[in-house]
Amino acid sequence: MLSVADLTVWFGQEPDRVTAVHGATFDLAQGESFGLVGESGSGKSTILRAIAGLIPGWSGRITVDGRDQRADRRDRAFFRTVQMVFQDPYASLHPRHSVDAVLAETLRLQGMDRIDQRIVKLLDDVGLGRGFRFRYPHQLSGGQRQRVAIARALAAEPRLLLLDEPTSALDVSVQAEILNLLADLRDEHGLTYLMVSHDLSVIAHMCDRLAVMQRGRIVEILPAANLRAGQGAQPYTTHLIEASAGYRPEARP
């Protein structure tokens, strides 16, 4: 479904150019859920944005459903196949557009018909009733806003979702609800996920495989079962797993 080969991503121009990702390579099968983990600034979200066409400065090869993508543009067919869910659901929704307007605009841009019926179905799919249709973002909780953002992504009937820290801006009590929703949607619609998260427990729960990133490079790709077992081949992976385990009294100086 997705192939990334020798992807290098940079910002700015020489002599001030900064390279954020160095030669990343990985593949996703149709229906797979793949995670990207690593410390802040390791290049995880940059990879998602390069795939989505939000960063023009990259080299290498990005192939989506067998089609090579150009660095300078994405066509309508791409956005019918790939959609992205961002970290902050409030920032990603227009504050003066109702839920109805947000979904209707997306559906029209994708050339969809039966707009009213599709909006109702999308709201049902993400666990929001018709009563939320004409509300505005400020009238919704963080979890409800993220459900609207997911509905907007589903409006194009994509096959691949890019998930950039989809629960990190939410209260802990709401995070599990959104993760369970994403898991159910993946099963129901046969979706492929590429998920970025700093929370290893989220990746272990949601993903089949994952890539560990350090300073813009992929240092290891491993099955999620290894992550759950606390097993990594590279020292940095082991360190990351240990750090995610939290506070240990015996580790005090």
C-alpha cells in the first residue's frame, strides 16, 4: 500500500539547509498498521508530512498503491487514497465552520454525491449522533473534535490514514475511546494506518510493526510483539523501551 525508499527530507536552502530525515526506508502492506516512534525531533511527523505532500523538500521515492509521488504536487487520486489526522483537533478544524460545513466541504471537494446521507453516515461511523451535526468546534470536547477530524478524513473514503499523534492532545480518559474507534474503523473499512506516537503503549496496542527513529534515521524495524515483550535489537531501542516503563524506585541515585 505504501513504500518509502531512501527518503531524505530537508528544510530551507543551502547553506542554511537542515536535513530532518536521512534515508528512511520502509513498506506497509494493505491493511497493516505501522508505527513510527522515537524521541521528539527524531523526524517521525516530518515523514508523515512529506508523504502527505505538505513538505516539498525531499528526495528518494514514495509510492502509494503502486503510484510514484512527485515532490511538488499531489493529485486528486492521491487524496482519495490518503488522508491525514493531525495531533490537535481544535487547530485542524475551522473555528467558524460547523461540523456540517466541515464535512460537506470535504465531500464536495472529493466529488461525492448524496451529501446529507453521507454526513449522517460519517457521524454514525465515528460515534457522534445527528445532534452534533450543526455544532461548532468550541461546542465540542477534545474527544468529540477528534472524532469530527477522523470523520473528515473518512469522507474521502481513503485506504491509507496518516495518524500524527492522534490522541496526545486528549485527556487520558478519552484516549482509549479514540484508539478503540480507530481500531474498529480499520477492521470495518480495511484501512491501512501509518501512526506516529511518542507513547510506546499506544503503538504496541495499535500497530503490527514499527520503526524506531533516532536523529532523523531509522535504527530498527521490529514487530510490535517484540515491543510488548520489551525486546529490541539496537541499544537505542532498548533504552527507549526502558524509558517508557516509567519511574522505578530502584533507579534513584
